[in-house]
Amino acid sequence: MERKTKLKVSSRLLVLLCIMLAGLMCAAVLMSFLSNAGMLALLTIQDIVAFILPAIAAMAIFYHKPLHVMQFDHAPSWLSVAIVVIFYIVSLPAMNWLVSANESMTLPSWLGGLEQAMRAAEDEAAATTQQLLDIHSIVQLIPTLIVVGLMAGLSEEILFRGAMLRTMQDSRLGTHAVVWLVAIIFSAIHLQFYGFIPRMLLGVWLGYLLVWTGSLWVPIIAHTLNNSTVVLFNYLSNTGVIPEGYGDNLGLPAEGGIPWLAITSFIASVALAIATHYHYTRAHKDEQR
């Protein structure tokens, strides 16, 4: 990656985080002035001002061709899109079980105060999400899909995979360490402890998709698919097309039962990830011959 700055990776990450913090502050000010604009409009402001613009601005400082370095100009193949869709379907039961397991985690009694505070924050976030996903018509569905599905997936991938992960690949850390570290940061920034593990693993998958395919559009598509499916399931549930909680309960066993579907889903997901890695590794070797 051709750089136009001599800053070390740690310094570049600090600059990126500072610009992001400035973006968050600007977004907060704008959102306070436009508090009556509606939740979707406010989320759009946050995505653009706090994530997209800081990421591109920082990368423009570090690199001569920021969008190229972020692999934004690499079109995804139809195979990579198919892999994203198949993996999502295959992994859904395992992820649902993991989400349920993470939500039921408890801290030691001596950390009771911290757990109570985290539960309160989680309940507040859940209430906001429920309000956002209270969709009962196509008129509500389409803008929600655009903002919660597309904009959130686009903005977070530009920042975490396009800017942060690509910048850290300049360091001495190995690829696996970079992918996992960015995934941990990605999950931690959401400030939701009871969803930390599944969100981290989602970040790991998104990171490897970028590394393997060489296109930022692939994790963007995967992230958008994940978010949009949640929105769509809520709409179908709210309108009575599917039972309430259908998408979230897929893979969860009856109380006391063994989660066979989730176990099968996990094994199939790992196998698909390994096959994907093998395919792209071999493809890269063939290109270099």
C-alpha cells in the first residue's frame, strides 16, 4: 500500500480514532439541532458524519489512493456474493443459539453492580431497536431497509474493514491477528456486552471476506444482508406473515434440549469458511503464476 505519510500504524490508528471522535461530536451536534427529523434521518446523519467521512478523510491523509487502498474500487464476483448468501443461511441457526447463550451470561456476584448497569444499557438499546423495527407497512419498510440495512452496513464496513483493517495490515501483526483485533474493536464500540461474542464473530467473518476476496463490497454486502434480514423478519412478523420471533428462534432447542440444528449449522459454517479460504488462496496463487 503506497503511503504518503511516515506515521507509524499506531499513530495512524490514533489519528483515525480522533477524526472519528470529532465526527461523532459533529453528528451529535447536528442530531440535536435536527431532533425532530425522525430516527431514520438521525441514523443517516450519524452513519455519514461519524463513520463514512472520518474513514475516508483519514485514509486520504495516509494514502495517495485511499479508495483503492480500501479496496472500494474492486468489484465483487458473483461467486463471492453467492458465498455470502449461502453462508448467512447456513450459519443462522448457530448464530441464533450463540446470541441466546451470550444474552444469558451472568457475571460473578461481586460484579453485580456492573452487571445491573450493563443490563440497563442493554434494555435501553433493545427498546430503541424495537422502536426502530416497529414496521407495519411497505412505506415504513423501504426507508428502514435503506438506513438500517444498507447505510449501517456500508458505513461500518468503510470504517472498520476499509479503513481500520486495511491500515493495520501495514503493521507487523499477522493477518489473523489484525482480523480478530478489528473484530473485537468493532464489537466493543457497539457497547452491548450481551451481544459481544456473536457480533465479534460476525466481524471476524467480514474481515476474512475482505482479505480473501480483495473487495470491500463483499463484506458490505454481507453486513447489509445481515441487517436487512433482521428488518425484513420484523416486518413479516409485525404483519402476521410469520410467527413472532421466527428468525431469532431458528436453531434454538426446546428448554433442556440439545441444539442439534445449531451444532450442524456451526459445523457446516466452519466447513464453508474453510472451503472459501481454500478457493481464494488457490485463485490468488494462480493469478501470481
